Amino acid sequence: MDEDESSTPFAARERFWRGRDVAFTPLEPDDAELIHHWHADPVAAHEMGVWPGSLHEFRERIEARVEDRARDDFLVLLPDGTPVGHIALIEEDLVDGTAEAYLLLAAGHRRRGLGADALAALTDLAFGELGLHRVEAVTHTDNTAALATLHGAGFVQEGVRRSSCLHRGRRYDNAILGLLRAEWETLERPRSWEH
């Protein structure tokens, strides 16, 4: 699948939003097989707490997401068009000004700073372009890589939902983190629209 990930169809995709080293392109139904592959990675499946299920079922979920006005889903691309992840703002409530951040990186692209770059670009989109007031994130309390990335992006841990996730017969705690517009405004880093 790695050879397919860097094929030219992704290089031709429109870049909707840019970070320092990554860009976002709107999610398309044809991206289902690639994202399904990423979800099947054991580390990703553990952190999400679910296995992806059948490709047919997953494709239907992706098609529904593309039409869902309460979320914005993107593929994360490198400058050469290589897809490295899926990022989204889900449960967007434009009246209350809230959303939840979601990020999944492909196994071969983790621990390279791409998650931090993508998350910074996503929060710039949320607060700068969409005018949101709060973005939250949820992850297992033992997901140290995700927690470090979220803290580095300015997210503050607000609490823990104890024993709130069941995966493969084991219960896990979930950390709840939030970033407010006022906190984002004080972050000293270039904004996505400055790249």
C-alpha cells in the first residue's frame, strides 16, 4: 500500500488548507480504501478503540461523512502529494462555536512532527477561518504520543472519563482535552495562512 499512497492521483488533488509541511484536501469517497487500511493498523485500532469492519461498511461511512454538514474531513498530504493521514473537525456546532478534533496518521508517518503540524493547521482553520470558540479532543490516557502532540498544540487536559472505552475485552480511560480561542490566540507560532 505504501507505493499506492504516493501515486499521482493524490498529487493532483486540490489543497484546501496548508500547514508548515502538510496540506489538507477534502475527503472523497474514493479515499475509503486508503483510510480503511490505516484503521486496520493494530496501533491505530487500539487507540481508536475499534476495528474498521468491512471495507463496504467503511466506504458507506465515508460517503455519509462527505455529506455531513456537522463535520469537515480532510486527507493530510505532504508537498509531493503523498497522503499521510486523515484529519477532521467533527460534531461542529457553529452556534455554540465548538467542535472535536480527530487525527489519524498512517503508521509509516508517525513520530515525525507531521501530527503536530496537521493539528496546528486544523486549529488555525477552526479558530481563524471558522470562528469557533472551543475545540476539544479525546484520547486514551495511555496514548502518550497523542497527549504530547495535543499538549504541544496548546490543548489543556480537562478531565478523564474513567473506563469509558471497551476494546478487545479491556476497559480504557479517555482523557478530555480542550483548546479555547483565547488560548489559541496567545500561541506564539506562525499561522497556517502565513505559510
